[in-house]
Amino acid sequence: MASMAPKRFQPTVSRVASACHVAVAPNNGRRAILVAALAGFAAPVRAQAGPIRLLALGDSLTAGYGLPAGQGFVPRLEAALRQRGRNVRVLDAGVSGDTTAGGLARLDWALAERPHAVLVELGGNDGLRALPPRQSRANLAAILDRLASRDIPVLLAGMVAPPNLGTEYGREFLSTFADLARERPGVVFYPFFLEGVAAEPALNQPDGIHPNARGVEEVVRRILPAVETLLARVPAPPAG
């Protein structure tokens, strides 16, 4: 039987096989070896690319406070992204009780994970402690600017202050996040991390602050488009 490759393609087959350091076998063997050789080319590229590392820098909302392992924001976000065909590893840099100052203090430590992108979810504890919004703004600005200096794409998730702190405080606190995003057009902005979940008893734990498992799923569902926008800004790995 004649070779499976048309004659005009046979020199190309030989060159590819030679580059792969394999012999060109006659007849059907030629096709099998070529397929194996091309697979050998592709495999190292996939291995080098690896998953995108997305760092979630946050507080108890990121850390999955009060939830069993596997039900917090980080693992559920990773699962949702993988269900959509995205090879992403979400790194948990959430510390319960942390403020924007705490996030800034441990930023360099968190970046030792060498993330390709960062989701910043901080500020809720600043509001609970009624810390001056200008301090929160300065801390978040320092975080965003440090990430920008390393060319790391960022998603900034906003937060709202407890209503008992008054209208003026709440307005200043809320504008902190919007102003930071407006001043940094490269930042992906998600205005309220707990959108659709806050103040919904069925979606929160008994403390009324932290989402339960259903609430986490809703947070993930709503923030997913913004996360995908962030991931689209991660540079592709170099070829070869």
C-alpha cells in the first residue's frame, strides 16, 4: 500500500520527523510516528504554560470563615472557573479579621506565590471598626500601586460600611473604592463583593455578616464575569 501521506507532503513529513529525532517509517508506520512526534512537541508547551495563578488577597470573606473546607470563596471560585474550561489555580491569601493595613503589611509575603493576577477584597473590617476612610484609601492605593509596579493585573472588590455608622461615613467609605478604580483605569472594579448576598438571611451565617455555602455560590456567580475580565488581561506565556 502506498504511504498515507500524499507525495507532495512526504518531504515535510521527513523534515518534521528528523527535527523530532525519529526515523521515518514506511507505510502506516510513518503516520503513527509522525503523530507521536507532534504530540511530543505539544506536551512540553502545555507543561510550561501551567495554570494561571490568581491570588485572592482578603479577609474572612476570602478565607471562608465558618465554612467547611472546600466551601469557601477560594475553592468555589476555582471550581467555577474550571467548569468554564479555565486552567486557574486560586491562591488563598485571606486572613480573618484583617484590615487594609494588614493586607498591605503582608503583601510582599503573599506575592512570594508569584501570582499572575490578584483579586483584592479588603476593607470590610475597616468599616466594622469605623476606621477613617482616608486610611483605608491610602492602604488600598499602596496595594494597587505596588501591584501595578510589578505589572500584575488587579481586580478591586468594593465594600460598604455598616449603616449604623451614619450616612456621611458610609458615603465616604463607599467612594473610597470607586475613586481608586477611577484613578487607575487598568484596574478591574467590582463595586460590592457581597452584592446580592448582604442582608439576605437565607444566604448568610447566623452572624449576619459571613455568607453560608449558598451565599458563597451566589458571590461567585455574580463576580465571575469580572474575574474573567481580569484573567483576560494576564499576558500569554511566551511561545517555545
